[in-house]
Amino acid sequence: MQLQLRGITKRFGDLVANDDISVTFEPGQIHALLGENGAGKSTLMNVLYGLLQPDAGQIVVDGEPLVFHSPAGAIAAGIGMVHQHFMLVPVFTVAENVELGAESVGPFGFLKTADAARAVERVSAEYRLAVDPNAVVEDLPVGIQQRVEIVKALTREAQCVILDEPTAVLTPQETDELLSIVRGLRDAGKTIVLITHKLREVREAADVITVIRRGRVVAESVSPQTSEVELASLMVGREVSLVVDKPSLEVGEPVLRVNQLSVYDTLDRAIVDDVSFDVRAGEVLCIAGVQGNGQSELVEALVGLHDRSEGRIDLGEKRIDGLSTKGILDLGVGYVPEDREHDGLVGSFSLAHNMVLDTIGESPWSRRGVINYGLINENGQNLIEQYDVRATNAQVAASTLSGGNKQKVVLAREMSRSLRLLIASQPTRGLDVGSIEFVHRQIIQARQSGVGVIVVSTELDEVYALADRILVMYAGRIAGVVTPDVGRDDLGLLMAGATTS
Amino acid sequence: MSEPSTPSTGLSGSKTEDTLHPGTEPPDSLTGELRRRVLSINLAVTLLAFVLALAIGAVLIAASAPSVIESLGYFFARPFDTFAAVFNSVYSAYSALFQGALLDVNELREGDVSAAFYPLSETFTVSAPLILAGLAVAIPFRAGLFNIGAQGQMAFAAIGGGLVGFGLSLPAGVHLLASLAAAMVFGALWAGLVGLLKAKTGAHEVITTIMLNYIAIYLLGWVLNQDWFQREGRNDPISPILNESATFPLIFGGGLRIHFGILFSIGAVIVVWWMMTKTTTGFRIQTVGANAAAARTAGMNVGRIWIVAMLWAGAMAGLAVSMNVNGTDKVVTAGIVGNIGFDAITVALLGRGSPFGVLAAGLLIGGLRAGGLAMQASTGTPIDIVLVLQALIVLFIAAPALVRAVFRLRGKTADSLTIAKGWGS
């Protein structure tokens, strides 16, 4: 099925999310839609899938203009979407999830789940997806859950499958498997739309690439042979360097020693299982791993945010396990939380107030409990200039900023204290390339000033760009500690649970 | 227009922290949602909610007025009789309401200044405890806590304030302050317990405050039947009369009930405003209320801040009941709290959680109460209409989209949708 978007324009107030976008997706082709976060890819797909109505433009399916008022219309026209966040009910089986929304019922309203199960089997055999219709979704690995979404689309006779950032939650191996499945679908004549910001995958899988920037198509029918640097420049609109300039390593004494640390969830299952490592002054230790393998909990335990942990943690000469978060931060630990919106900032507060969130009780911001707002505002203004936060002034609410600028506010706050250890969890997730460069430079700068740095990241590119040593976590344990000269394949294997010999 | 958010099942997320920290509410909890909404309502919506409530109140007044019902009997013969009756009934009821709340114009014409200002004196007298109790709800509200327990905190505080008030002999002034202090301490203890339970066990404050309300109210009933609290020679639950030295002096006297307690009310509003906007305590309370996760990540002790907010709330509730114990009633009875602890929720919501908002809302509700009595006396319109008005105001404030729709205001249309947000998003 040929799918054409003609002059799609979508505005949200003053913001033009899609500005006269025209693309044609051909059958038997993998068409990658490449763009930074916020470039308008998701808006475009939501328009295509009937979740949003365009302000102008047309959707044309096989030469026939169609209007979708809801996803039901798009599904009926043969368009299937695999969302970045899966739309599955965890406690249902695969077959139940597949029939959800299109249940066929027999006499007395009984569900014909067996029919759905047969459909799953048929589709799964046809495209070699290996999905068991009777498995309960929450028991399945993430990669298989994603396949369930694909099966769901295929059982509804989708001729066009849209995959929205499909590899964000996958290991490198799972990514390879997914890409080969997608190639299989293409060979069967389906129209595939791959939305992503990952250059490597695009080059590997796509037949044709369209680059979107700030709501406009900036390059169409780009060949997948185009170099990564060139693609990145198209995405960002200027020359970018994908390599972080990193001076040679001068490590000092260990600043952080972690000994047999375990973290438990409320059911007493070990999320982090007997982990020991150290971080030396002036080095960047990257904690790599697929999301959800205990990295977040490990970091929370380090800064005293997890109350169900055991083991010994020393910062320099001082034992810090059991200390309050405040006590740990005061010893010179900077913490950039994984979820900056949720844990890092108070959206309704001004930037200036956010800059003193962790030091409000200290001189000079307050004396005897009375706050000196003059100084705080001055400090806020200085920091937004110093850290290049794009905001009119320090009085605007943090929630009005873009993701990159929010992260700069968090970094400014944490790095304006005197630090011995900086912990940055997913520091560039969801940021544009320009902000990523900035954040990486700041992290390297901290390293150069003799701070020990821990960076938790699921992006291999970031791990390779920053790390002096790489600690790989799998299922709560350390799968291995390697240097960045290790190959991607070997790192991928570690992330998938293979151990170093 | 706003972008519809795609619901996510949370399947792919790895965050499990909501279950890991007892006492942490998920950010999208219902109280959090309510808090976010109330704080985001603008003044225009508040005022229009009041206008809308008055309009619906007018319909009810007209529908229940005997003259209207009578004239409807011959509506087709003389329809204008009905319209006139409607206008007269609504006009006379509302003018009695407003005169009863502000100024008695007839008495003023006759030159009786004291009687003319009687309505205003009543408004202030009724408002004094409402404002303070409103603060007791508003302070925790800013910390993200919904304090339904002002009623119980006031009942418990009445025991302390009363005991010191009639049990001790101290010099005038000192005695009053001692009695007020005792009430504030008792109230703070009762409320602090809620904060402590929330911080240590994660018990939801709505549940604990409701339960503690029952306990405090029955405790007060029991205490009133004990030898050491009950007035000698009485079998009914009533305390001895407070010593003169422990009561608020009247400001004007001469039949006007207004006493110096109202100045304590206004003073408390200023102190709370200062605390909330100028001190680290206020900063922390607002941080925890706006984003408890970020507060914890920044090293704040969220549990302690909840306790502090509840201690302030309890102290305000204690001062609120003192307006009755040491001011208007001068005794402790089982009904000393009245319904003030619950009206306080209205006041706090109407005042959008800000101290001066609470002051304005307290005066408004107090005025409606005072005026309602006058309205009932002079026009026979039942005072219940005032309760209906009050309920309608809260209803419209809780549903700002409705008010915006009626008055065609531009605003976030997604407001009405967010409450149905899915889990895990």
C-alpha cells in the first residue's frame, strides 16, 4: 500500500509542529523518519494515525484521499502502529491483548479468544515471529512484548506498519532481531515507517531516509549510505562533532568504594544483587545496561534515596550508607536524576528557586530560616548565563523550558557546589544533539577537575564517548567491567547477560 | 488546543520507587490532582463561580417563595404578577442577605449606629474562626496534604484551651495567652499525629484525619461528663464558665459581639503569609507540595516537612476554636466546634490555599452566614439557601471547565480530561 502525506501542517497555538510536510511511503520499503526529539516526528505520526487532526494537508492511501477521525479509521485503512510505550495489558495473555479492541464474540457475548490465538499463531508463523499466544504479557521479555505489538497490527491486516522509536528499550541483540523481522515484513510487501533518532539503525535498516527538523522536511530520499556525521548535521542543522574531546586520563585515589551492595524491592527481591566497585578521582565510570537491570536502584542507593539496601558505601574516608540524602549531598556528591522532570525540578518554581533546591537551608541563601530572595535571584541569573540556559530570565517557571534547558538547570545546580563525586543518570535522554554536546562537555570538565564521575546510560554511543571504564549490569549484577576499547558486539553480549570469562 | 497525551501502560518503565518509599504518593494521586487544580484556578473563575452560585440560588429562592407559587396559579391570566413576584422575592432575599452581612441601612437612617453596624460585627465574629480554620486546611494543602481533620483538631484543642481557661487563675492577658497557647499545642499535637503517621507508615491523611475527627469529637463528649471538666451541679455536658481573665475583650461592646479575636485571626494570616513566602519552612512546604519526589532528591526530609505543616495546621485549628471558647461562648460544650472544621475546607479551596485568599474567603463565607440569619428573620427565606450557595461555589470551583464554558472563557480544555489519566503515565 502506498501512503502519501501531502502538505501536512499542524499547529499547537503559536508552535508549528508540522509545517507543510509531504512524504511518500512506498510498499516494500523501509522508510526511516529521522529527526531530533521535538522535531515533529511523533506529531506527524499521530496525525497519520488519526489521533490528531491536521490543520492543513491530506493523507492519501493508494491514490485515495482519506480523513481519519480516530485510530479506528487508520486501522480500518490498514495502518498499524507500534508505540514507543507498549499499549498492552500486563496481566492478559498475548491472545487476549491481540483481540482487545476488536473482540469477536460468540453467543451470549462469550469471547472467542481461541480465534484470536489461532490468528496469533498464523501471523507469527507467517513472519517467523515466534510468539506464544498463551503466554502472559508481563512474563515476556521486552523484545517479545514489542513483537506482540507487531502481531497485533498484523492480525488487523495492516499493510503499513509504523514503528515509533522501536529500539529505545532493546539490547543490541534484540535490536538486530527486530531489524531482521522488519526486513522480513518489507520483503512481504508491507510499507514500513521507522521513526528514530538513532543514526546507526537508520543506516543499517532503512532503504530511504527522510530527515525532519523543526517541523519541516529538510532532506528527502536520502540514501542510507550517507555518513553518520552528515546525517547528524542534517538533523541538527549545523556541523556537529559526534566525538567528545577527552584529554588523557589522570586518575587519583578512589573517591567512592561500594562493597557488596544489595537493594531490595518491597517483595524482598534483590534488584541490585551483591555489587562491588569503586570510582576513582578524575575518571568516568559508565554503568551500561539495558534499562531496568538495577542501574536506577543502584544509583538511588548511592545517594540515600532507597531505604531497602544493605552493604557498605564509602565516600573518601567516610562511610555514607545509612546517611540521609541531605547528608550525602553535603559531603560533595552531585546527583543528576534519571527523570529530570519528576525528580530533578519543581516545574511550577522559577529557575532561580530550582537552583537552590538542595541548599536553601544554607548561608547565604537563608539565615536563621529567613530567605534572601535577592541573592537567590541573582545567583539564578548568573547560573543561567554561565550554563547557557535558554530562558528570558531566571524568574520563568522551569516547566516552560525544553528538555535540554531543563537538564542544564539541573546540571548548573549540581555542579555549582564543590563536588567530589558526580552521579549522572541518563544525562542526555531525550535531549537534542546540541544539548547532548553541552552536557558531555560539562561531564568531561568535571572529570578534568578531579571529580569522580558515574554516568548511567543505556545508549552505547554515549558510553563509548564518555567512559574510561564501563561497568555492565545485567539482572542486578555486574556482568563485567571493561575498557572502552571493547567491541560493540562483546558489550552487547554482556548487556544480554553473558559473563566475562 | 493541547496535545493529547498518549497513555502508556508502564510496562516498559523500570521505575518502582512509588512502592519503595512508604509515605510517597504517586504524583498523579487524586489529592495531588485536586491540589494542582485548585492552585491553578484564577481569580476570575473564583468570582464567576460566586456569580453563578448566586444565579442558581436566585432560582431556588424564587421557586420556594410563597408569593411566586401563589401567582403561578393564575399565570396565564396575569403573567406579569409572577415575574414581579420572582423579582421581589429574589431581590428582597438577596438585599436582606447583603444587608445582614454588611450594614443595616434602615437602622443607619434612624441614627442607631451600633445597630447599623451589627451585621458587620456579626460577619467578623463568625469569620474569625473560619479564617483560622481555613488556614489549618490551606497550609497542609500547600504541602500536598488534604487536611479533613480541622474539626477534630479543634475539638481536641477546645479541651486544652478550656482547661487552662477555667482551671487556672492568672493575671488578665497572661491567662488569655496561656489558654490560647494550650489550645494551639493541643491542636498541633492532634494534627502532628497525622503527619507522623503519614511520614512513618504512609497512612493516607484523608483516612487518618477522618478517623481522628471521630475520636476527638467523642473524646470531647466524654471529657465533658468528667468531674474535672463538667460544671459543678450540671448533668448536661458543659464546662465551667471561663475566667474573665481568659476571655477576649469586646472591641466596641454595646450589643456588638465583635471581640479582639478577629485581630488574632488577621495577625495569623500575616504570620502564615510570612512563613510561607519568606522562610525556608515555607519554601520546603511548597517544594514538597509541588513535587515531593524532587524535594526528596534535593535532600529534603519530606516526612518531617509533612509533620511541620500539620503542626502549623493544628496550631491554627487550636486558635480557631479559641475564637469560640475564649470569645463568643466562654464555655466548652459538645457543639463548640459547630461545623467550622468542615466549612474550613470550603474556605481553603475558595481562598486557593493562599493566606490572603483564605482571609477573603473566610470573610465571604462568614458574611453569608451572618447575612443568612438576617435573611431568614426578615424574609422567611430559609438559611439553608446559604448552605446551597456555599456548596455550589465549591462545586463550580472544583469544575473550572464548567464555569469557563458558561462564561465562554478561554482556558485549558484538557482540564476536564486529566483526572481520567491512566495508571503509569
